[in-house]
Amino acid sequence: MKCQLVPYYISRAIAAAGLGAFFVLTGGWSWWAGLIMGVLTFAGFLWYAHSGYYLIDPSTPLTPLQRDARGKDVRNRAVVIAVVVGGVSYALLAWIGMVLHLPHNPGTWALLLGVIAYLIATNWLFARG
């Protein structure tokens, strides 16, 4: 564990716990689902800190991860991919819901697919070199 990242770890643990509590209190999730959401969120923060995809700037202890020009380009491409996936999946899910007369909310699933597409695209583009 890098000592320079301890303030980052603490702030992200608080943020992850807050996100889990938010879903429990406002989303009607059970406590264990909120706990899993918090743990997964914190694991994501840890992974980003140790992935090697970001520069670590110790002068800003709460936000030490900085993107270089390549990181910004990867982020921009991943955002475009996520928006396209989210928009297309929303349209398709809404159409399927109308055709099959399903009472569902396509926005929730489209948002989830967009976030997953962003994470996959970011990791794929970084790994591609």
C-alpha cells in the first residue's frame, strides 16, 4: 500500500459507503445489496489507483489520480461509445417493451448498459496501448 494514497483510500471508502447507503435509503435496496454496491465501488476505486492508467500526483492527496493526454483521449472515446450504446439500447428496449406490452423502465437498463460499455471500452482502449 502506498502511503501517499492513504487520504485517497479514506475519502473513497467514505464515498463508497455513502453510495451504498444512498441506494439502501432511497432505492429500496436491502442492506446487503447496498453493502455489495459499496464494496464493488470501493474495489473500482482501488483498481483505478493501481491499474497504471493514471499518473499519481501526491500534491493533491484527495484526488491524486491525473490523466495524461492519452488518458483523456481514451476517456473521450469511451464516453462516445457509452452514449451510443445507452441511446441505442434505450430505443431498442422501449420498442421491445411496446411490442410485447411489457411494463418496464427501459431507461434503467439502458443506463446500466451504457455504464458497462464505458467500463469495457475504457479498459479495452487502455490495454490496447
